[in-house]
Amino acid sequence: MKATTTAQAIYGRPTSAKRIETGVFWLLRLCTYFVLLCAAFIFWDIGAKGGAVIFKSSAPFINVPFLTEAPETLNVFDYQGGKRTMGDRAFRQFKAEHEAELKGVPVETYVYSAGGIFPNIAGTVLLVLGSMLIALVLGVLSAIYLSEYATDGPFIRFLRLAIINLAGVPSIVFGLFGFGLFVIAFDFGVSLLAGWLTLAFMVLPVIITASEEALKAVPKGYREASLALGATKLQTIRNNVLPYALPGILTSSVLAIARVAGETAPMMFTAAFVMRDELPWQVQRWTEFVFQGVMALPYHIYVVASKIPQNEYTRDVQYGTAFVFLFTVAAIAMTAVILRQRLRKKYQW
Amino acid sequence: MVTLAPMPEPTVTPSAAPRPVAVAPAAPANPAARAVIEIDDVDFNYGAARALHDITLNIPERQVTAFIGPSGCGKSTLLRCLNRMNDLIDGARVSAGQIRIDGVDINDPRVDIIELRKRVGMVFQKSNPFPKSIYENITYGLRIQGQKSKARLDEVVERSLRGAALWDEVKDRLHESALGMSGGQQQRLCIARAIAVEPEIILMDEPCSALDPIATAKVEELIHELKKQFTIVIVTHNMQQAARCSDRTAFFYLGKLVEYADTRTIFMNPANPQTEAYVSGRFG
Amino acid sequence: MSATTENQPLPRLATREVLLRKRRGWFFGMTGDQVVKYLFQGNAAVSIIVLGLITFTIFKDAVGFIPMNHANLAVYRLAGLEYVDLYREQVTAHSTMSRYLADIRARQLDILMQQEGLTAAAAMARLAAFDDFANKFADTINEQETLLGTMSDLVTAVKERQKVAEDLMVARQNLLGGMQGAAPDRAAQLQKDAAAIQIEVIDFKAEIQPVLALRPELVAANASQIAAMREIAAQAPKFADAELSRRMGKFQGFVQGYFKEVEVIAGRMAAWDQAKPIGWLEAFNAFAFGRKWVTASFWQDWYGIIPLLSGSLLIAFLALLIALPLGVAAAIYVNQVARPAEQKFIKPYIEFISAIPSVVLGFFGIAMLGETLRRVSQIPALDWVPGFPMAERLNATTAACLLALMAIPTIFSLAEDAINNVPRSFKEASFALGATRLQTIIHITVPAALSGIMAAILLGFGRVVGETMVVLLCAGNRIQTPDLASGLGVIFQPVHTMTGIIAQEMGEVVRNSIHYRALFMVGVVLFLISLLINWLAQKIVRRYRISIG
């Protein structure tokens, strides 16, 4: 065997070790991009098919009725040699006008396949806003306690254990809990209030953890300097800790919004109705407002995806709803992810 | 499992030959000065670990007292006891003895810690201006005390910045962020912020360790000026600094007070061989 | 305050006075800061309270299940349903044999038409003898079926009456309960109504007698059946095809086995004791080890968690099997191999995947993935894959694919963190010894991060087991324990899951009924699983910290 000089070795030819390395790295790369591709395909599929429902080629370019009307039953029937499709209200009127011609004409009906999803959007927004408000107040205050006040002891250890375990509880168990406690034991009924509390408790651990992280990222020097100037602890937190942690808390919370909006299981027992004629604000008193159930987008997707038979008429409402929901949540999450990256760069203390 | 080879010890550059120390305090320390801080047989614990053993020393009014000693000798711990900053650390407590300021035991449960900290200001090792404007930094202490008068705040800002020899440099950008200043300016801002609340005592925890020589010189000059008004306690790693700007020096080693005397005595004629070894640069 | 006084510096108090100034105790003797602290602390305690409430709520509704199931099983025995079910086993065993014959016939028909090229009519003609045999064979169960029907009618009638009696009991209790706080005349009316309710007390011992009286007939029927079957089995047609004659041989074996089973069942029926009490443990075991989940049945409801638990676990393991290599590979790639620009793109992207709502994924499974997978499974070239072609488009694998996508971000980010936390010096030491990047990853980085990665896997598993919407929409929802006998093809069977059953049935159950409580029992199981996973993950992470530190 010819001895190689150091120089030869350094400039060396590809050895088998190197070739294996390249191969393995390509495999890893392949796995990674496969995951990305799968996700991209889902976005593409729902984006393309749902986009066709939401966007129009002519002005106003957006399917306005789909976003502003309530779901209706679709009626399909033959009329003057052609197939006509009509929502329930339009059909009733049409039937009154053309009673004679429609006699004996078979009408097929498809539930929820006409109209739009406005009440669902409104209900989802209400659910998310309310639960986030509750979760933020509880979560941020808890995080302040954990990061600023807590001293190690049995209480704190127990508290951390509770938070960690709460984070792992499956959403359906939260649903059972909300149903058993708020809907039945407290007799709130299927209502916004029950949904708010259930969802808020569900994201609470996420918010606490994220907020605590943001608070801990504020340099200790700020606290010390403030205290050394004779500020009380509360003054220090209010003036010199919370303001700097707030952006971090908020961006993490935005990600939590995506989670709240996306969790269907808890809201289907506690807050969501399959169908409701009134809009949430059509109530007499405010107490009725919090004790009313609402329609919600994710539950609507579940209902239209599982309960009604698959056919060309239902496909539109399915993909349209999924599109609106997915891309709203995705936009929220995207904003949070981007904001977070910016913030990480900006706040490097 | 992977077995890992033991990591090589970091190589240590041997310290240079013993440095000659220039000691030139402006005036001999006034032995008659009243002791404003009396530390009496103090033991201090972090949980079960004892960080300070039986410390006794009196700190005279309107003089600069320096705490020196190698890392981990307890000098910063003692400093942080003086305004009870150690309360922030779990399990840290004065386990025996008393620290009295103006005759009041500061660890007495009746003592209002907020008032204590207003009276005993502190400047930290790492300059820590708040990410606010210079003006807001200076007025922070007064605002949280409820001072709202704009005229009074303006006056305090000018006085404090002049006091910290910073006024001429920043008077035109009082409302710009303090984070835009240089390191030395930031540290002097922190000093200005501390004197804005008119404390009696200012504690400085290695205030120049992160500064370049020029900025250090400015801060030292400032310390000279400040001692006319305030009692100053400074912790430093830098023996020349202690020699240059302190009136009295305490040398700590392994949590014990080894020697406490006039700075001149400590550096020129130390009584204890450990002190001598340290000040002549043979260890630490 | 006037400006002039403000502008004057406040008179300086002596330090002594200031320090000892009496503190402002303004709220039950607490200072503002203390009050605030307790406020925050109280807030933080909400987490503990919520966890406590969850535990309390679901356990409270779940524990009632045991006594109710106890009563349920007691009626099953007392009314004689259990006795009849013993006999039903015999009938079921017989019909299994008939189905086996039908299977043989189908194969033979296939052979005749495909290989010998006969027309359908001709093939049928050739099978006439076999059909005759099969029909005769099937007829041998007729008598038993009639008897089974008679007994079923008798016992269901008793059970029905018991149900009515129970309902009336509840109604009477409601009336009596309504008396509290009611106006006197109203209360009197309620009491009268309650007294008017006639509740039948069923004497199960007497009611079972007509059923037991049929025993001689059962014995006689069995004897004549066995004789008839012997005779018919002796005339079984023979097949030229080797495979088919092997099957016919197997069939003869079944028949012999059946004879033995008849005896065993007859013995068990004779030994059956109506008065034997149901143990509490039995009521619990019927849940924990029950292999049937049958609800709203006219015959008997069973609440056994095994089919649901096994479905959940099957899907979870499948999902992890997919997610684990992908998630860990992506974590290693991003942390160790990828260029910074790639990292900046991939990390938020994967984080972003976790934001896809599960219901949308489930919808995608129904609308797209299920059908696509089935099409793929129908490609003839893939016939060798066990379980292909799939019978159902919605099955364990469809759900597992989507769940894997949900678990990947969890596994990825935790594993990436773990890899990131491996001290740089380890890596540098390895490089300095001349190791390649791959060698360093395999021998240093991954082993050092292993416990972190394991925790990631556990938490990913937790996320998958607890996920609801995807399995509800895509798992096929057939309540059946996955049949492991079908080999690897088991992964293409439709299954039902614990989360799915709660979501599906919770909306339709009567509050506080046994079914309602059974669903809470399932919730308890899920809750305990999540606690267990968390505990394990914590344990692993803690050990890992020590090993690094």
C-alpha cells in the first residue's frame, strides 16, 4: 500500500465514508421535504378546490353570498328541461309562483348545501375572542406569579405539575369536563359561556408556558435596577417587565388562537349547534347572549363532512368551508410565526 | 451510551509579574468620620451554604469604601446585603449578626424595604439602562414615588446628569433611547439614575468591569466627585481602581474579612500576608 | 398641591425615621404588594383547580357506571338472557360452518368459470349436487333456531317488563322529589300520583321456568341434529381440486368440533345458575376487559373498552411508525445538515403545520386521502401487500397517515430542541478526532439527545392518542377489535377509537344513563393515559438533564 502524504489526504478523493454520508444526508433531506410536500399538498388541494368556491372570475371576485348568508337546504329539481338548484327560501318563493308546473316534479334535497357560512364565522369569532380573553387574563397573571413571585416549594412544584399535566389532557376530555361541569352541573346549557370557559382552560397551559418564557427572557438587570431605585415589586413588573414581555406573550397567544379555533371536540359538546336560525346578536338581553349556543366553523366542517352524503352539490360547501377555516387559521398562525422570528431577532438582550 | 473523553482543562495564562500599585488617595482618610453603615458579626447563607462568615466592619460617611478580593470571596454578596437585594434570591438570608444603617437594623421586620432601597442606591456590574429614553430612565425612580411635576422632574434630570458628568454629552438627546449610548455613558446614566432619587449611600458592584479604560477613568472621576455628597461602597476586581479611588479598603477571602483599613495601609503596608499576596498580584 | 410646594425639595427625614415608618397595612393588615402577590397566586392556582375539577367531574360521572353496569349484568342473568346467549353460541357455530360451505362453493364456481370456461348456467348446474348438500346441511339447524327464537322472545319480554318497572320507579321518585318545596295541595297531588304508580315486582325465578322447561326439547333437538349432520356429512361431495378437497376435509373437522361444542354448551347450560350473584369486580371487568361495545341494542348492551382501546392503540402506533422516522429525520436534518437559509424556512413551516386544524385534516382524509389510498391499493402490481386491495377507504391507515402529520411537528420541535441542547463541545471533540459529520451525528449527537427524543416520541404519542376529529372522520368507525389473525392486513381495517366514540355518542345519550356514564369511563381511561404519558416523559427528561449536566 502506498503511503499517502498529509497533503494528499487533505485534498483527498471521496472515500466510502464520505459517500455514505452524502447518501444518508440525502435521505434525511428527502424525509424532511416529504413532510413539507405532504402539508403543501393539503394546502394546495383545499386551496384549489375551496378557492374555486370562494373566488369568482367576475366582479366582485368573491363569492359574497357564501360569506354573508346562513346555511340552507339545497333543492334540486327539473324545470323546463333543465336542472335547477335553489336554496330553501328561493325555492319556496319559486314554488309559490310556479305551483302548477312543479306539481309532481321530484325534488332532491341536500342539507346545508346552499346559502353560506356567515353564522358559523360569527360564532367562531365570538368563541375565540371570549376564550382568548379569559385565557390571557388567567394565563398572564399566573405566569407573572410563576416568574416573578414564586419561590420554590411544594405549592409551586404542584402547580407546575398541574400545568404540565393540563397541557397533556386530550381535548375530548376537556369536552367531557366542560359538558359535565358547565353545561350540566352549572346548568349553562350548550352556550357561549360554557364554550369560552372550556376552551380557555384548554389553552391555559399553553399561554402560561409561553408567557412565563417571555417574562423570563426580560433581563434580570431591569428588575434589579428598578427595585434598587425603590420601586415596589408591582411597579417593577408593571413598568419594567411586562411591557418588554408583552410582544412575546402576544405572539405566542396568537398561535394559541389557532389552536382554540381548531379544536372541534370540546366545542361540540359545550357551545356548538348544528343549526340555529338567529345570529348571535339577535337576543333580547345580554344574559341570553352568553347563554346561547352558536354555530361554529369547525363543527360545521365536521357536520358537512360526515353526515351528508358526498356528491357534487355538497362538495362545494365542504371545500368552501374548509378553505375559509384553514386559511384564516393559517393566516393567523403565519403572522404569529413571522412576528415571533422578528421579535427573537429584535429582543436579544 | 457514549463515553466521552474528559475535557481538557482550559489553559490559564499565568498572570503577569507583580504589578506595582500606585497609591495616591487625594487626601488621607478622615478617621473621625461617622460610621453610617455598621456591619456587626454578620453570617450569610445561600440555603445551607454559608457565603459570609462573621463579618464586622464600619463604613464611614462620605467616603469611598472598596471591597476587594478574588472571585467568589463574598464581596458582592455583602454589598447586596446592604440594600437587601439578596431578598430576591430564594433561600438567601442573613443568618446571624446585624447590619445597621444610621443605627437601624435593616433586617428588622419593621423596616420598609422600599424606603431602604430609596436610601441605598445601587449601580450594577452590567450597565442596565431601561430600554426607554434617557429622560425616562432618570425620572423613573421619582415617578414611581408619585412625582408628577414636570418642572421638578426636569430639574432633577439636569441635576442628576450634571452630577454624573453626563449633561453636556446628552442634553440634546434626552428623549432618545438610552440603549443608543456608549457603554461608559450607559453606566454613568445608571449612576445618574441612582442619584436622582437622592440616596445617602450608593453601592457600586464592579461598575467598570465592562468598560474600556477611558470610560473607566471618567467613572472614577465621577466617584471622586460623588463622595462629597454620598457614602459610596464599591466592589471591584481591579486593585488599581481600589487604590485610585477609595479611602478605605476591605479585603475578603473565602467569605471572610481578612483585613480592613485605610487604602494606603492595605496597599503599602498590609498587616496580613494573604492581603499582601493579593495586592501584589501573586494570586486572584 | 400647588406648584410652589412641589418645587421645594421635600424636607428630608432622617433615615432612621423613614426606615421604621409604619408600613401601610390597608387590607386585612397586608401591604399592597402582599395583596397583589396573593392575587397572582390565586390566579396561578386556577390551573390546579381546573385539573382538580376535571378529575372530579369526569370521575364523578364515571364511577356511577360500575353499579349501573352491575345492575345491567344482573338483569342479563336474572332475565335469562345469559342462558339464551349460551345457546346462541351453538347456533352461531353452526352458521359459521354454513358460511364456510358457501365460501367453498364460491371458489368452486370461480374455478369452473375461469379455468374450465363454463357459462354461468352450466357451472350452476354442475354445482347442483353441492348446493343440495349445503342446503340440507343448513337445514339441520332449523329446529335450534326455532327454539332459540322462542327462548329469546320469552326472556326479552321479561327484560322489557323489568325495564318498564325501572322507568316507573324513576318516575315515582321524580314525583316524590318534586314534593319538596311544592305548595301543599300540589304536593298532595304529587303524592297521590306517585302512589297511583303501580310497579310490577318481577319474580325472575318464576319467569325463567318456561325457558328452563324447554330443556328436554333442546336435548332432543340436539340429538336429532347430530344424527342428521352425521348422515349428511358422510355424503359430502368430493372435489378434484386439491385446495378444495383440503377445505372440505377441514369442514369435516369443523363438524366434529361442533359435536363437541354442542356437548360443552349443553353442559354449561345445565350448570347455569340464575341465582349466582354478579360480583362488583365482574361489573368492572366487563368494562376493562370486555370485547364488545354494543349500545342501544334490543337484546343486551355491552360496554367493553377493548375494541376502542385496541383501535386507538393501533392507530396511534401506526401514526407513530410513520411520524417517528420522518420527525426525527427532519430534526436531525434541520439541526445538523441544513443550511441556515433552509433552517429559517423549514422550522417555521413545520411549526405552521401544527396549526392545521384537525377537523380540516379529517375532512381532507374523507374527501381526498381515503379514496387516493384505496385507488393505490387497487393497483394490481401491489397485490402482494397484505391487506391490499383495501375493503374500506376509511380505515386505520387513513387516519394514521393524517395523525402522523399532526404528530410530526410535536416530535420535530422537541427532538430538535434535544439535539440543540447537546453541548457543542461534544461535537467539537468528535470532529477534532477526525470523525465525519455523519459519524458525529450517529455516535455523539443522537445518543446524547436520545432521552430528549424519547420524551418527544412519548408526547407525540400522547397527542395522537388524544386526537379526536381525524379518527372520528377517517378511522371508519367500526366497533370491532382489530382482527390480528388477518396479519398485517389489520392496518387496513376500519376501527373505532376511544376519542371517536365519545365524540360520536355523547350528543345522543340520555343524561346519567349507563351509556352516558360508560362514555365518561372511556374519558377517564383517556385521562389516565395522558397522565401516564406525561409522567413518563417527565421522568425521562429529568434523567436526561442529569446525564448532560
